[in-house]
Amino acid sequence: MKTQFDKSRIVNVYSPNLPPFKLTLTFKTTFNDVRNQIIQGWSVIPKRVRIFNQNGHELIEQDLQQVLDGNKLYITLFGQDLDASIIFQEYEIVSEIGKGGQGTVLLAKHKFIGSSVAIKITRDMEEEDSIIKRESKILKELLHRNIVKVFQTLYFSKTKESIIIMEYLDGGSLLQLIRNKGTLPEQEVKIYIKQIVEALLFCHSKTYVHRDLKLENIMLVTQGNTWVKLIDFGLAGMAGTQRETETMNVGTLPYMSPEVLNGKLKFLCPCVDVWGLGVIMYSLLYGKLPFKGRTNDEKVNNILQCNFQHELNVSDDAKDLINRIFVPKHNQRISMQEILAHKWIGGNGFLQFRRLLKKQENPYLRNGKKKYDYEIRKKSVCEEQKVKFSLPLIRCRASSQDTIIDISK
């Protein structure tokens, strides 16, 4: 009986300094057959052909049988290693749109399709390499309409380079929105917060905690609308991971929770995302961060004591929700599920979220499985007893001065 691999398959092939061409594969295709097609397609006689999949992993001859129709392959013709420059054969770099501790983010345009993407690149940083690998792995599992999509990841172990190709969100961040508008209407804030909560509930249902929620990491999909997506999962971790195997003191200082700052968090918990959400909500409503201070020590002290103030131009329901979020003891803090069910959000938001997850055609999950972790798990991810997952230690970014942001400027 014939299988899909017995049929001929057409794949797109890219090689340094050469135009792309379409390679034909069958079940019996060998490296020598590939070499002959290269000679015909590129009019080049290769010395030593090396073939890599779209993640940058080198293939052996038997692997060609598993390459699917429409896949992408990279080829070097003279035995050289694949490196990050291969991406420039497919994409034209337009501009640099971000640079930070976890690499450089570039705006790029596909040379043949014309679509825009964001390309995140790290170079010569073993620690950052492990972070970007983890981020790409997590994002591939989190297929949600309010979480940035990943199209492709490439790793180059010998050159210590990593690349993530993601969708480009050109509406700007919520931080930019506040700086342009100042305070936002409460109804508009409610739209943003509800989307963020639903995205975080989905993350938590998959046992992931974002840990670096901030205005800069919430992006508008396009200008002029209110559709937002979460980005930057470089510090994300798995709920239940104990502090012996995972650094807990990470994040951006104005958004960090008391249990993270005082070192009392024994295992990773979604409660830190609840606190970060509260800081975002407060900032959107009031146009400023809740916990101020002339020095980092003053800011830390104000966070630990929950020293913040409300203003008159916000509804009582909004104030009530913020008060329930900014609770020093994380086990007494409102949960993400309760936030979605809060009357400020809409009252029955959590029930609506559960119904959506039960549907086969789930608008919050594209191309996902029909059986969801959210429905399988009866206990909160906060109550996970053991998680057999060991994550590499990552450096604490809380002390970095360039992460301290004053949105009131």
C-alpha cells in the first residue's frame, strides 16, 4: 500500500548566495540525486552537499524520506556549516525594531511572498541561547489568538546563534499607547485586560507562567484597533517548579510581586502573573505605575507594603479588582479565574472562557488539539505537587537600570 512518502514531494531549497529553487523528492531520493538537481537548478557543481531542515538540524540521507511536501530545506554546497546569514536569502531586513538583554529584533520582509515578520536573533551568548530555545518551545505550544505566533526557529550550535521568526505586530505596545494618549477610557482598558487575562489563563492551563508581564510586552496587532497579543516569553517557566531548580527572582522591578522580591516564593506560581496584570491595569487606568520611588529600594519597599493610591476618575468596580490583586500574601490574592469572573470584567467571563475551550472550533486556539489540558486538569496549576521539568538558570534582570520604566514621563 502506498503512503504519502511514496509520492513525489516538492520542497523549497535555500542556499547562501543563490536564488531559491524547488527540489523534487521521492521515497528513493539520495544525496546524489539531490546533487544532480542542484547542478541543473543552480548550474553549480557542489563539492560536498549538506542538508538542513527548517530548524537548522542537519539531515542524513534516510531523513529525506520524512520531508513533507511544501517543507523548507537549507543546503550548503561545500561542506560548510549553516549559520544565521542563511535567513537573508529568504528575508530582506527592513529595520531594527528592538534590542535588549535577550538579543536583537529585526523587522523583515519575505522576498517572494512580501509578508512582514519579526526576527529575533541572539549571537555568541550561551545563556541567552538557552532562553531563546525555551521561548520558542513554549510559544509553539501556546497557539492562542492573544499570544504572538512563531513561524520558525533555527539553532546554530557551532556559531552559538539562535533565530526565532515571529509574526510582526505593528500596532505598537501598550506603553507607547499610554505615552501617546495618557490615561485611557475605562471601557477600552477593560477590552485590553480581558484579552490579557484570557491569554494568561490559556498559558496557565498549559502550566506556563509568563513572569515578565509589563506594558512593553503587550502589543497591538495593528494600529487603530484594540486586538492585543502577549510577547516575550524568554523568562517564562513551568508552574510548580521549585526554586532549587529555577531562579525565582526574575522580572522587571516595577511589575515584580512581593513574594518574588522577598524570596518567599518556594515554587513557581501563576500568582506572579496576577500581580503583573494588576500593575498593567493600574497603569492603563491612571497613566502611571502604582509603586513609585526615587530609588530602587523605595520602590521595593512600596511593593512589599502595597503602598499605592487610587484616584477619583475610576469606577468602584475597577478599584475593587485592583485592591483584590494588590494583596501582599499571594495565597490570599485573587486568582486569574476569579479576575475573569469579576463584575468589572463582565461577571460571567470565566464560564464563557470554559465554554469556548470545550468547542471544537475554538476561536482562542487555532490549529490546536481538540482535547485541552484545561479540561483535563481538575486542580489549579498552583497546586501541582511535582513537575518533572528542569529549567536552566537565568540571570535576574530586576537590578538592570534600563528595565526600570517611568511611564509618566
